[in-house]
Amino acid sequence: MAKILIVDDRQVNREFLSTLLSYQNHHLLEAGLASEGLAIIRTEYPDLVIADILMPEIDGFEFVRQIRAIPEIAATRVIFYSANYVESEARALAKACGVEHVIAKPSEPEQILKMVQEALGITPPPASTVPSAEFDRAHQRLLIDKLAQKVNELESLNTNLEQRVKERTAELAEANQRLRELHTFKDNLLMIASHDLRSPLSVIQSIATMILENPVLPESTHCAAQTIISSAKQLNTLVADILDISSLEAGKVVLEPIIIQIGFIIDQVIENFRYSAQFKQIQLHVEVSPQDLVVFADWNKLSQVFNNLIGNAIKFTPNGGRVSVTIKREGSQICIEVADNGIGIPNEAIPHIFEKFQRAHPAGTNNERGSGLGLTIVQQLVELHGGRIEVCSQVGLGSTFRVYLPAI
Ligand code: ADP
């Protein structure tokens, strides 16, 4: 059993050697730095030191040079354990400072144990193995060679990396171009499909209306005609929404802004909903303060925004509920608030309701249908006007949508 000191800046290497040598009942000591190793040698006088060469602060050669310079420990047996310094110059330099054994990292455990046994068996180097000036020069040469070798390795790694970055960038640019082409193709397809759906739809609607208005036909036929009309209307809305979203996403929507008294536009939109609100016995309430609040906006697009918000408020409010629209000035902005005391939106759905085709409810409280595109269009139109939209909602209590537009 021998006392062996392992000096290596990497803990995994120290642990590996310690575990391996402990099977042979050696007494093991460890140091992470050469300076710590030196202090241990001076107090513990190990039979053998296994030292790494490439270590921070003091490398293995300098470490051994310092050992050899202290008379009481100069004869310490040392083995180098290194991944970097295994060629003949390094071995010659090791020999020059009395290190006979150099174990290459990694090595088979049997090989390491054999070398340790050999090193423990040999006569310790004479105390006169104090390295000479020639040793210092060879040590420096070796360090410079190692440095040059590392620089070369780094340069070739760098060249490889640059080449790979170039290749990946080219691949990405190609994928991007393909994606753009597919996107344009999809937009065109949607546009054509939606346009082509419109004319047969209006034919269906007019024929169904003619059937509905024909008093000679039986009640069951009238009912069927009514269903055809409402389904065709629904499909028409979907087609219109798809066309709108395609144009918005393609950046093809151009605003035609005019000065608009915001109260007027709301009154007009509210008028569109008189019948559906009455049908559900929903109270519609509008409050504008002051009366002459104006914005610079596109009349049709802004009507579309409030048609959608007020339509949704009625759609998702049960019979007998209340929908109110409040318009007020807030600093440099005009805030238009559409509030209802309807079914509300679940918390987890709120962050997604402005995304395309996202619906928190399958239908309105009277089974009214929707496309799931309305709020996406609303948000994009509001942002096109330089504004923003916010929502807060509580299930069972209702929802409030706030549109902020720049005031003039
Ligand atoms: P939809 O055509 O389904 O109304 P929207 O994009 O207009 O599509 O709205 C998305 C979803 O947001 C709706 O399906 C509904 O779940 C929810 N939502 C919108 N407005 C309200 C509201 N006032 N109250 C409750 N839920 C609402």
C-alpha cells in the first residue's frame, strides 16, 4: 500500500484515478491545483504523485521543477497523466525532470495500474535531478509548440464553422423563399375560392327568398327555405371574413380616412342590431361624453370593427341581458368601450381570442354561429388605424372590449 497524491484540475479525472487506485488499497490524496499539490507533498511526503500537465497557473513541468528544487521533496516519484503531452519531445522533457512514466489520457485501467506499480518499484530519482537552463528552454519551446498547435486547431475549427454557417444560411434563405411562395399561393387560392363561392351563394339566397315569399307553397317548404337562407348568410359571412383576413395579411387593405364623429358611427351600427337585440330582449345603451368626439378613420372599416364587437356582445349575452357602449376621451386617445353582462370568456381562452379561428364558445346563447375570424379582423383594423384593443372578462359576469384610437 502506498501514499499517492493525484494532482489534476478536473475533478472527474481525480475521481477516476482515486476509485481505480483505491481497489489496490493505496492511500490517496487529491489536489486540484499544482500549488495545492506542492503544499501537500511538503507535509505528507507521498510515495508517488500522479500529475496532469495542462493545468491552470502552474503546468505539470513547472510543478515538477518546483518539487525538484526543494531538497526535502526533490526525490519524489512523479507520473504524468496527460491527454496533450504524449509525443516524444514531451516525454524527453519529462525524463529531463526525472519523470519516467507518462500515461496517456484516456488509458485502460490495467495499463494505469501497471505503470503505477512500475513507478512505485523504481528507485526514486536522485535529488540532483534539478532541471537545468536547457530544461527551461525545452519547456518553453514545448509550450509554444502546444500553443501553435492549439491555434491551428482553432483556425481550422473556425473555418469549418464559417463554412457550416454559410451553408445553413443558404438553406434557410431557400426555405424562407419557398415559404413565401407557399404563402402567396395560399393567399391566392383563398382569394379565388372565396370570390368564386360568392356568386353561387347569392343565387342560392335569392331562390330561397323567392320560395319563402311564395304564399302558395306549404309551411314546411317555407321552413326549409328559411334554413337555406340562414345557412347561406353564415357561409357568406365566412367567405367575407376569409377575404378580409387574406387582404389584411397581404397588406392589401388601404384605409380611406375621413373625420368622423364617433357617436354617429356607433348610432348607425346600433341601428343594425335593433332587431336582434329586441329578439333577445337585450337592452342597448350608448353613452358619449362629450358629444363631439372625433377620429380620423375609415368609415367602413371602423363600422366593421363595432359591428363585430356589438354583434358579439349580443351573441354571447343571454335573453334579457344588457349591452352598453361608452365613448370617452382619455388623454390623447378616444376610448370606445363595448360591455355586456353575458356569459364571459374563460381566463385560459382570453389570450387566444384574437387569433384566427379561435373560439371560446361553439356558438352564441341562441345558437348563433360564427367564423372565429371576427376578432382577428377587428384587432388588425384597429391597429391599422394606429389604435389598440383590450379585453377583460369574467365567466358568468360579462365581457368588456375597449378600443383606443388616436384623438384629433
Ligand atoms: P366568432 O365568429 O366565433 O364570434 P370572434 O373572432 O368574433 O369569432 O370571437 C372569438 C371568440 O371570442 C368567440 O367565439 C367567443 O368565444 C369569444 N367572444 C368574443 N366576444 C365575446 C363576448 N362579448 N362575450 C363572450 N365571448 C366572446
